[in-house]
Amino acid sequence: AQKVTQAQTEISVVEKEDVTLDCVYETRDTTYYLFWYKQPPSGELVFLIRRNSFDEQNEISGRYSWNFQKSTSSFNFTITASQVVDSAVYFCALLMNYGGSQGNLIFGKGTKLSVKP
Amino acid sequence: EPEVTQTPSHQVTQMGQEVILRCVPISNHLYFYWYRQILGQKVEFLVSFYNNEISEKSEIFDDQFSVERPDGSNFTLKIRSTKLEDSAMYFCASGQGVFGPGTRLTVT
């Protein structure tokens, strides 16, 4: 069975601190995609990154970075020098690909990040 | 950049009424989805649509729900007789993880 676990329910940091959001996934398939989304209080899901299972290269985008480790089935997300605008719920998600046929996204329960000034 | 759009942004309805939530997915995408998020909870899969038919559905997607792609551009989710517990944010998505802004459904 496929599953995504975000063990941190809530994290609170002070502005300019670095913060890492953990994501652990379970799947038996070799082809899949991993995503991170940001959900601000307004409710929309803001796409942050998509990574396929064959690309373990870490990625950096401004203050955001992602660490994909297949050996531990983890896809962690780090925000460097956090800002108040980073306050949101962050979701990790898994998308399966069954022999060319695309499945649905399986979401973790989300981590609520509060960044205080 | 192409985007997924949804209307209305907020719908209030009375219990037992039918509602139709509308989505315009990205035109060259092949897969379309509806997801639901009850307030404060995680996003849950409802149904996927491929080649003009349902390809997969979850346990939540019971006989009260139906989907249609009536005209090649719109993708609709119908709830026949709404219940209080249908109150949630409904997201349409297409392709690989491209989400619309959501419709907040409130059933009173």
C-alpha cells in the first residue's frame, strides 16, 4: 500500500531560523513522483516541487531546498531563513505511475508551520 | 502559463440539495481529478477521469457523486443530495498535480 507520513503536526519557529519539514513515503513501485504543496490560510494548494523517483539530485530554489533519499524513503523540505510569509500548512504527496497509467495523489496529513516575527 | 480554474469559489447550499462544481482543466492534459479537503484535515482523493470515463474512484465517491466532461473543456462534479458532512473544499486537478484554486462548499 502507498502511504505518506508527515510526523510533524505543527512547528513553530522565529523568523530567520531554518526549518526542515519531514516526509516519509511508502511504496513498492519503482516509478513514482513526489510533491510538496503549500497551503496558506486562503486555502489554495500552491505547487512547490515535483520530483520523479529516478532523480535523486537535491534541489534548491531560493530559500527552499529538498533532500530526496530513496534509501530512507524520505523527501524532506528545508526553508532557510524563514519568514512570516512562510507560515502555512505544507503537504507532501506521492503520485504513482502504473506502467504508464497515472494514479492519484496520496497526501500526508500536513505540517502546520508558524513563523513568528 | 495555463492553469486550472474552478467555479464557484464558494457555494452555500441546504442539506438535500444538488450541487454542481465546475472545473476547466488544462486542455492538453489527459488525466483529471477531484479531491476533497474537510476543514483542518488532509486532502483526499475522490475520483480520476481519463479518456472520458472514470479510471479510479475512492470509497468516498459513492452513488451521491458523479462526474462529467460534457463539452470537452469543462469537468464537473455533481453531488446529488448534499449532506452536512459534504462541507469541504473541493479541488479539481489535471495532469501531474496541477490544482485549481478550489471550491469551498458549505452545506447548512
